[in-house]
Amino acid sequence: THKLLSFARRTDARTTEIDLPVLLEEIIAFSAQKAKYGKVHIKTEIDPDLPPLHASPTELQQVVLNLVNNAIDAMDKPEGVIVIRARHEDDNVVIDVADNGQGIPSANLQRLFEPFFTTKPVGKGTGLGLSICYGIINKMGGTISVESELGEGTVFHITLPTRPRSGGAPAVQH
């Protein structure tokens, strides 16, 4: 309960060094009940040699949690699987959120990051989640992209620089 309350109160966009495996485990803990109810299994594949990542932990958690929750919502088969991967590539950390759900029609892929675009039923989504995610990742100097195949699933790729951009928000020491 303490972690959840702490998460709900945090709105700080300042950067600090993130222990990415710990952050990803927190996201899984936040999503556990919803995943269990939806009969979805969440697992991680994390490179043990990840370099430090300098970003806003609150905002990165918001982005990945949104992607995980969207994947749970889109799962249309029993025993769905979501895999969160983190790896080091060049001077970046890449986080993938992959699911084996229904996939996204190609006509919708181009619009996913547009504000107010949603495929969820009325009352279930605002169409702002992915647009906000895009803005957060862009502000961090990174990129977010998506690949999807109908009937096979979807993968969101987040690429973030291992070194903070100059002129970013000041670092916070914990």
C-alpha cells in the first residue's frame, strides 16, 4: 500500500539515476491484480548488464505502466502473455513491451500516438495515454515506436539515451 500511495503522489519530472530492473518490478506489482483478473501473465527479460539510465523515474513508470495496462486491456485470449524486455544497444537502453494479443490493424498504427485517438469503447479510454507517452519519451530525448501483426500481437519499443540530454531538468539525489 505504501508503494502505491507513494507512486500516486509522485508527479515530479526531474531526472535521476534509475535502477531499471527495480522500476520494472514495481510496474509488474502495480499491474498484478489487473493481469490476474484478465488471466494475463507478465514476465521480464532484463539484460543483467544494463548501464545506468538517467531519466524521470515517475514519468518512465507512467509510460511503461500505460503500455502494460493497454496490453492487458487488448488481450482477447485466455492465458495471454506480456513480456517486458530491457537491453543495452549502443548508447541507449531499449525497453520493449510485447504481448501476444489480437494485434493492431495497420490502419490504426499511424494514428496511435495522436491525441484523442482510441479504439476502446466509450467510457473506457480517453485516447490520451499513448499521446502522453509519446510526449514524455520525446522530452527524455528518446523514441517510442510500435510493431503489430493481427492475430500475433504487438510490441512497443522505447529507446532512451543512457546519458541525459543537456538542458534537461536537474538531477535529484536520493
